[in-house]
Amino acid sequence: MKQIFHPEIEDVVPADVFAALGDPIRLGILVSLADCDEVDKARCGAFTELASPSLLSYHFAKLREAGITRSRAEGTVRFLSIRREEFERRFPGLLDSVIETARRDPSVPRIRLDV
């Protein structure tokens, strides 16, 4: 199986983070992950209410390549999680601020993940 690319947290740059978070669907994914009770248990397939599977793959890749999320493969299933601790060390308070702002924005799509 092909290795999933995740940038080292030291290589994550703010411009890429802000570009990734500039899309409402990606913000919806982030808020849903933040509200998930179990870390690293969000199946990529659980987000189909937000977009088609092919479009979701694109959005997942943008979040991962920007250093915001981590993907883990188990067989044919991929799990998604926020790199919260690493991100907090690199950019203190940034994700929490973005998540709280997105939660208050009614235009950000959201779903409840059942893990």
C-alpha cells in the first residue's frame, strides 16, 4: 500500500493553512472532526453528506497536505483526525480560533460523526 504523505509540522506554513481553511466544505470537515468524541476514528466515508466521494478526496488531501489533518489507512478504510497537539505547538490558538468561528457561522456545512 502506498504511504500517505503528511508534512512535518515544522514544514507547515501559514499560507497553506489559510488556503486550506478558506473553503466552507473543509471548514465543515474540520468542525465535524473537532466535535468527534474519539480521536482518529472518523471514517472518510462518513462525510458524504458534505460532498461527493471524489470531491471529498480532494478536500481531505488539501487539509492533509496543509498539515491540518492526519489520514490513517486500515485496509480499504481511511480514518481522519486533526493534528491538534502538533498544530497547537506550531501555531498556538490558531485552530481553536478557526473552529470556534466556524461553529458560529451558519454557512459552514456540518455533520455529526457517529464513531
